[in-house]
Amino acid sequence: MRLATLELEGFRNFERARLEFDAGFTVLWGHNGAGKTNIVEAIYLLATLRSFRTHDLGSLVARDAVRGQVVLTGRDERLDIPSRLAVQLERGSNSTRRLARADDKLVRSAADFYGRLQAVLFTPEDLAVLRASPQQRRQFLDRMLFARQRAHITDVQDYERVVRSRNTVLRDDSMPRTQQHDLLLTYEQQIAEVGARIWSRRERQLSALIPGTERGFAEIYGSEGPAPQGTSRQLVLTLRYAAAAGEMPESERTQGLLDRLAQRREQDRLRRTTSVGPHRDDVVVELEGRPVAEFASQGQTRAIVLALKLAELELARDEGGSAPLLLLDDVSSELDPARSALLFERLGTLVGQCVLTTTATAFVHLPEAARGRFVQVDRGALVVAETST
């Protein structure tokens, strides 16, 4: 979807605002707390029906309002027709009601709404992905897949439900052993079938991302100091999917998971939880053969995560024929000017439309041939500062 306008009403610190997007880069700048990230959050809400900052949708509604709304207009590039997406939030005393509309028609299923606006998001919080728990790295891959394969949403939901059911049986000491055994066999079969699909999709997704991520990191981060011979040297970045069940061909994964679950059954009874399956997998990221979480600098970590995001963008563009919207929140901090310039040079070759935030326009180095609109955000107001071509 090619973005044209965004309208906010009663959303966060915006009583009412209207933003027109540039065909290339729309740069939102202003001091911290001005509301720049709120705009990115509103766009992301229209893409995914959720916030990347909170699970409480009520907090998105302006403080003194009971209702908030975000409306996006643009053009569906696949069908070459105008498109309009809207999300309305109605805050009640106990919960917040969310209503989503596509071209003025109510969409009741989140899965049916998800993906109408494809967006790739980077925020400073994404840096934690490489240093946080394996769960966050699994979710990182899952979010990429949700936008492209709706079956993955259903499989992840079904898988989580079945694992919870198996864990409940494992913890029920009052259940007769024969009944417990039969239930565990039933749940293990479901875990193996659905889990094999999740495992394979994630691994294929990561494999498709690896070339672009390695190339992007080299282009964004550049060289690391002089080599012994006096020449600069590229750091070696590696990524791999680490399955808790061990390595095995895709065709053998359903039976392989079933066997592993059976082998761990007694151990799982003692631990009262399911210890093998895609919910225990991880994505291993290493720099120069050492774990990024332990050895990478903040600047290196930021460059790696940005490279992953740009690889996702490139992959989606190659699959769908056009690049998704790129959302970059506070992208330039912790990159020195030279590496920031390398980043924007890379962006110029990849993006269709990009919305990014920064505290100062001096941090944004758009390629000479790129289009850009600079919009100042100041306490819930928007001011177009300049447009460049």
C-alpha cells in the first residue's frame, strides 16, 4: 500500500492531526516526548492491530478522551485502487473496544486485517532481541511470517494452546496414570504435527534472511579498524537456527518431535513442563565466532538488527514485487556519522516509502537522489519544515 495521508484523533498526545507522506522519506523530527514515536505507533497499529509499546490499547487513547481513531489513506499497488484503513479505539471502564475497517467495511477477524498494510518496524527496543531471551528471537521471526503467511498465525496459536494443555496434564497428580498417558499421546501428536510446520517455516525464513543480513551489516557497519597489514577488515557475522530437538531433515521432523516428546515424558512429568519443541528453539547470532549478546558493542548490535530489518524488507520486496513500508524510530543514535551515512545509502537502494524519527535533522543523511519531507513534531502539532528531492 502506497501511503498518502494519516489522520489522528484522540490518539496519545494528538487531539487532532493530519500528516501527508512523501513518496520517499518522511522524516519526523523534534525533541524527546514531542510525539514522534506516537505517529509511528499509529501506523503500526494500522498494520498489525496492536501497539509495539504496550498491550493496553486503552493507553493509546488521549488522556481526556474516551475514543481515539487513526485513519490511513493510500493506494493498493497490487490492485491499483484507492485504499482506506481505520482503527477506532473506545475506552471503557474495564476494557478497550477495537474496531477495524478496511475501505469502510468492518473487519472482525484480526487475521483478515493483518497484512493489508505491510510494514517493517525498527525501534531502539529491538536491540534487546539479540541480548534478551530466546522467546524474543522466536517472536522476531514469527512477526515476519505473520505478515506473509496467515497459516503461521493459526499454527502458532494452536501450538501454544496444545502445549498449555499438555503442561496442565503433566501437573495433574490426581489424574489416573492411564488417562494421563492417553491424553499426553494425543497432545504430543498435535504438538509434533503443528510444531514441525512452525519449525520449518522459521528455519526457512532465517535462511532466506541470512545473505541480505550479512551483506547489509557489511555495508552499514563497514570495516573494523586496521588489519595487521594496515588494511581494514570486515567482521564476520553468522546466524543459524538452533532447534531444541536437534538437527533433522524437514521430512522427518513430525516423527522426530514425536520421538523426542516420548523420550522426555518422564522428565517432563518431574519438571511439570514441556521441554522440547519450537517453543524452546533459538536463533544464534555470532560476530567473529562469539555470541553477539556477550561481545558485540552497542553500535555493532544496532547495525546487526538494522541489517536484519533491511534483509526482511528486501525479501518481502522480492516476494511481493514492491517494498513494504519501513518504519524507523530513532534510527541514527549510536551510529557515528560515517556509519549513519552508510545506512542511508543502503536505505536509498531498498526502500519504497520510509517513515523515520530523529531528534535533529542533522542526524539524517538522505541520499542525493532521494525524495524527502521533513516534518517537525512539537507537542502534538505537525509542521512541514521542508521538502527535498
